[in-house]
Amino acid sequence: MGKEKPNREMIRPLRRFTLCAAALLLAACGARPGTSLEEFRTTIYRPAYAAGFEIVGAEGLQSTILRTRTPWQGAAEGTATALFIARNGETPPAGFDGQTVEAGAQRIVCMSSTHVAMLDAVGAAPRIVGVSGRESIANGYVAAHPDRVGDVGYDGNMDYERLLSLRPDLVLLFGVNGASPMEPKLRELGIPFCYIGEYLEESPLGKAEWLVAVAETIDRREEGERAFAPIPERYEALKAKVAESAARPKVMINAPYGDSWFMASAESYVARLIADAGGDYIYRENTSNRSLPIDLEEAYLLASGADVWINAGSFRTLAEFRARLPKFAGVPCVRRGEIYNCDRRTNAAGGNDYWESGVVRPDVVLHDLIAVFHPEALDAADREMHYYRKLE
């Protein structure tokens, strides 16, 4: 005997019930079918100092998009990347071609030590499961937990088997002169990634503000905003202490790399720090957006006119500096011993916290440089340096 077929009167209420249930389910999870990319125009976070990112949302949705502008050095005008941070079961809008990650990512791989410092700044260091070059990272959590933080290698020599074993929710990337060579393989493996472009920011506060972007990827934007908020306040207060200083010492930077000496742009991060600390960066000829090489003769002429020398290579002592750069031993600032390096917080493998937490805390770096250039502007008990030290 065959089954009795349901009649139309039975089907209609069943359909109505099913549609109502589906609508309630969509409302409960926050999804809204048919969302377009154009709807994501509500500003969730507009940086005050950083030029390279923004966080946007759409009315009625909890998900956000982190947009990174000019994600790598030399990117063509208009180049951008995007990360959809999904909340409440919401899916990317129509037309979105970026990466997607669930909000609150718990397992993060950091390809730059600066990313480590940004996660640490919002109390999320325990979410780091992988780094690039673990031994050369100064961060205390990474150093103390080699069993929990794997080393995935470097861009050109990645251990993808190791990376997969870490089960990352998200990989934080950076690109130098182009997209990261990891990108195609990460796409193939289905591992979400996001470009963090703080190193392209010329403003010290702009670099630090990227910690808000990193915090958004792990659903801690508010913590990121709270961590960042006091940094500009302290930075501007310190800057004001030397703004009216009549004497502005001329400042030489760096040391030879092979046969060349790379000098930062007059608009660069380090040049701005020098100016804000009441110094006068000695090399104004470079107005590009990158460091440029000069020969040793030009470097000698510049150094001869400098009052102070900072970031002077890897030298640990003044004697070592003079022995390895005998040509420069007689210039006035070297004779007076006014040579400072930013390596006070360096581990045995060369990992330097200046390039980690120093990026997140430009106010502390500025304090150090004021202690070098204008110690009289600080209280006697407030002149100890955190990242810098004088070569003795």
C-alpha cells in the first residue's frame, strides 16, 4: 500500500512555518542575505595618525572589514588588501575578494617581531603560536615559551609543514618591494592572512596606531584603543618640553653596510623622532620615501659636522667603534664619546626590543632621545634610558 500524498492545504502552512523559522534563524545569527560591499561604508575606526588602514562596518551587522592601503613598499597607487572579520555567523558581502577570519582568532602566526609586540600590548601574547626567527625575538613571552611558540622560518625558506601543524587561525604578513611570497601558498592551504603595514608609516605615532588594527583581528579593538590612547598624550607632552629649545644638536645616524652607508629620508620615522626630540637630522638631501646609500666620503663629511651620533651599527663599545671605523675615530662627536645605540634591550641572539615594543611605544623612544639631546629638559631622576645607551 503506497504512502498517502500530502495535499496542498497541508503543504502551505508547512512552507510558511519553514520560511518563518529560516527568517528567525537569520535574525538570530545576525546574517543579512544580499549584503553588498558598498554597504560597508560606516567608519568603525578612523586612525588619527596612521595612513595605511581603516576599519569599516555596515549598518545592522557586527562584522567589520580591515582595509590596508599600500600594503607593501612600492605598491602601485590604489593597491589595497582587505580582511573580513566575521561575527555572528555573518558572511562576506557580495563582491568581497579579500581574506576572511572569524572574530576572536585564537592562534596567530606573526611574520614580524613588531606584530608580536602589538599583540603583547593588548594582553594577547598567549595567542601567538608561531613566529619567524624565534631566537632573534626579544619578547619575554616568546622567549619563555619555546614549547608553545613554533618557528616557521622566513619568507624565502618557510617550513609549511610546521606552519600547518600550528593550526593558525590567521597569519600576520608584511611585504617588502611586493606582496609576500607566502601569499600563494597560504591561499592554497586555506590559511587566512592579513598584511600589517606599520613599517611603511613615517609618523612614529602612526606606526604605533597599527596596534588597533592588530587588536581588531582578534576582536579586541577596544583594548587596542585603550592601549594606544595614552601614547600620543605622553608623546606630545615630551615633545613640548623641547619645542622651544634654541640649541638643536646635529645628529648623525647609522654605520656602513658593506661599501655603502644608508641614510634615512628627511621625512622618515627616525628623522621625525630626531626633530621631535629637539635634534637636527644632518642629512636633508634625501626627500624620497626610503633610505638611500651614500659613499664613505660623504658619510665622513656628515659625521664631521655632527654633535651626536645615534643608531651606530652593532658596536658594543666605543673602543670597538673606533677600532672598526678608524677613519671616523677623529671626528668631534666620536672624540667626545657622543655615540649612542638603541640596543640596550637586546638578547643573546641579537633580538632587539627597540624594533618590537619600541615601535609600539614611540613615547618611550622619544624620551630616550630627549635624554640624549636635551637632558636638561628632564628631571634629574627621569633621565635613565630604556632602549638607548651610550657607548663606553
